[in-house]
Amino acid sequence: MLRTVDVPARRLDDYAADAGDEAVEQLRSVAAPLRGARILQVNSTAYGGGVAELLVTHIALLRDLGIDAHWGVLEGSDDFFHVTKSVHNGLQGMAVQWTPEMEALYWERVRANASDLDATSWDHLFIHDPQPAGLLPVLEEEDRRAGCWTWRCHIDVSRPHPPVWAFFEPMVNRYDDAVFTMEDFAQPGIAGPRLAFVPPSIDPTSEKNRPVAQDAVDEVLQRYRLDPDRPLAVQISRFDPWKDPLGVIDAYRMAREQVPGLQIVMAGSMAADDPEGMEYLARTRAHAGADPDIHLLTDAEGVMAPEVNALQHAADVVIQKSTREGFGLVVAEGMWKRRSVIGGNVGGITLQIEDGVSGFLVDSVESCAARLVELLRDPALRARMGEAGRERVRGRFLSLRELGDYLTVFSRAAGVERGD
């Protein structure tokens, strides 16, 4: 058996206050035909990044709905995760080196994990992202395929590096279903699976998104030496070139020329499956230099979900200046907290932000800096966008909607009727 992750229990009824009674009852209806089904979800890390956050909520709610859901984690190695980081970058369009040796290393580790997977134990196997995508082809080769298989791609594969996509496309075509965040991400060569398009969501009851008392916010600001009386911009994301932390620093410096006293926090967790994280954090620190108003923080400094929650609540502006982005949960998190948000005009961020209504979309350092100055100088605009963002998330990007979409995929794969 793959290594499994325990998750704390959650009750669906606890979501009614945020999502509404109708959403709760609709999800129960959609889940009814699948009661008792056994579902295994597999990804590559138990901590760090949006997929792990989503699975904590989804596994718990599926269990509360009477579905026997479990979470398995691929056992990797340093070499394997270096290869899959190249895969991640290549699928998002970077012209990475791709060699037969890298392919062989990928298959070696996937085969080792497949030996620990008994597919006959599961009705549905839900495989997240490229790291474990090869499990199905291996099991098929060994005549051990069983159950319904879904591949969920969380990253922006709208313009993949051709050699990397050529390696993965045959794997994807083995699946019964493939789920992407948006239609632009589905490549024309996908011919085997049925397609579904499901934007991710945030959990309004989680430690990262629940209401937080002002004294808790003040304590976090004091702990990290942030001045509550000066303007604050916050970007929460991995230290990764696609999140453009160097560009964020450049935009902050341009904005500070017009907004004296501006501070910025850039915080992110160091995920086990991201070996480049420490390297890019070092590059970001070098770019920040000795500026005392640039605060670079990670989980090593104690920045966990409660601290992220407090920092986002304290922010005057939340930034997510990605240059590629599958979705960007932190955009919805900031909008849910009624913060004004600036996001890169790419991928899943464009699903969340209505430009000029619930936030601003930007294409450059200069436009990011200009929008940051505009928002910091106009409290009424920040408040108006914050309220619009909150309502947009409530209607489109909370956990119950996403989970209902996945249950529809599972029901279709199993050939059962939805409960509604």
C-alpha cells in the first residue's frame, strides 16, 4: 500500500454558514449514488502547495458523505523530484532539458510505487498531476488495472514544451477521465479520456481561511516585525520562477517611490516535491538585498496556515504576480478575506479576477506597480473590490462546488445516476 495521509474529520453541515444550506443539500444529493464507494486519491506530497491543501478538505468531506476516501502519497527521491520539477516546468512551457535518462528515472520510481498499489481495492483512483501519472500505464502493462481512473492536472499546460508533453500524452490517453482547470489547458492530442473542466476552490472553514481576531493579527505582525501603521502588500506562494518573486520585488520598489513606508511580505512553504525551492528562495533573498521592508518568510520561520491567514487579513493589497498559473488558490483566499487583489493575467487567475471589478489583472512589473499605487491611495476602491471579490468566491470557488464537480466525474465513470 502507498503511504497514506491521515486527515482530521470535517462535517459538511459546518459549511452551511458560508456556502448556504442549498449548496450543502445539493452536494449530499450528488454524493448519494456513490455512498460506500472506495476512492483513492494520489499525489506526490503530503504538505506544501495547493493540491495537498485541497486533499485535506476533500478526503474529510467525502468521508462525511459516506464515501470511503483515502489519500496516498507517491514515494519519491531527490533525483525523482528533480526530474518531476523539470516536468512541471516543461509542461508550463519552459524549454527544459529532457533526456532518455530522465525518462528512465521517472519510470523506475513509478514502477516501485506501483508495486505497492492494489488497484482491485478501489472503485475510483484519482491521480493528481504528472508525478504519479505513470501508475496506470504500469498497472496496465502488468495486467493489474482495476477500477475507474481519473487524471487531474492542476498546472497550466496550455503551451507545453513539446518533448515533455510527448512523454506524458500517451499516459493521459490511458485514463477514463481527465480533469483540467480550464479548457485552454487541454491539448488537442488528448483522445482517450472524457474531459471535464473544474476550477479549484478554497475551504472557508480551514485554519487559513476562517475569521481571525484582530489581536491574533497584531501578534503575527509584531512577531515578524511588521508595522501595523504602514501600508502592507503580501504575496503568499512557493518560491518558484513562475510566481515571479523577483518581479514582485521590482514592482514593490517602483511603488514605494510613490508610497513611502510601503512594506512587503513574501511567504511560502518549502514543499517536499519542489527541490528548486531553496535555490529560488536564495535568488529572491539576493534580489531583495538588505532592504528591511522586504520580509521573506517560510514555514522554517513558523509561517503556517494561521500565520498566512493573519498576514492576508493584515494586507492592504494581496499580490499573485504569476507568469503561469494553474489556478492560484491564494487569489481566492485574498478575495474571500475582502482584500483587494492584483494577479498575473494568466491561466486560472483570469477565472477568479474580473479585471477592475474584483481585482486587477496585470501583464508586467510596471502595471503591477501602477495598480499597487492606485489601490494603496484609494481605500474606497480597495473596499469595493474586496466586497466584490468575497461574493465572487462565495458563488464560484468554495469547496462544496468543486467536490460536487468531482463527484459528477466519478458518477459518470461508474455509470451511476446523480442524486439530483
